[in-house]
Amino acid sequence: MKNKKYIVFTQKDKWFLGKFDPEKSEHAMNAYSRQGGMINACATAIVSGVF
């Protein structure tokens, strides 16, 4: 049986420091893809500001 490794990207990852940048997101996903990774799911979250 082959072991599987799951990676979860969050806004706290090194790829997303500062304002969200779709280009950085693409770079991160491509980097893991070159290592044999595959995207299984994507989700977004609506986060409202605290006032």
C-alpha cells in the first residue's frame, strides 16, 4: 500500500506572506506538482474584517 501525503495551504504559509497573490499561489502549486503532487480540492473562505 502506497503512503499518501496531504498538504494544506493556508494564508499563513510562506507562499502567501502579505497580500494574497494568485501568481505566488500558482508558483507554490507548480513546485509541489514537480515533486509528484496533485491538487485534489480547492476552497475559498470569506473573511470579514473586524471593526
